[in-house]
Amino acid sequence: MTIKAVIDRYEADTAVLLLGEEESATMGFPSAFLPQGLDEGDHLKITITRDRKATAAATREAAALLAQIKEGKP
């Protein structure tokens, strides 16, 4: 999934993005995670993908921790 965004403004360490074709939704995004040199009015493409491998690893880790708790192990 790719979302179009425009940097509307900066508020402290947060970039306020207008999202979608109609720019009808807003989102605050930490400017530290954006490339340097971006200015208000710059257009961005945000790509979101599911990381199945990381999700599976986190699920296994959570299950192992839960098992340890149930067994009374620290």
C-alpha cells in the first residue's frame, strides 16, 4: 500500500502530513524519521508493508514468555 502525503508544516520535532489524494486526513510524524532537507509543501510517498517474518518471531517470543510466566520461571 502506498499513501501520498504532503508536508503541511512542522511543529517542534513533528512534521504534520496531509494524507491521501484529497489531503483530507492529517498525521503527525516524527521529523527524525524523515530524510533531511524536506520542506513544507514537499510531496512524499509512504509505503506500508506487512513484515510476516518479524510478526511470526514476535508471536513466538511472546508465547515463550507467557509459557515461562505460567511455569513460574523468571
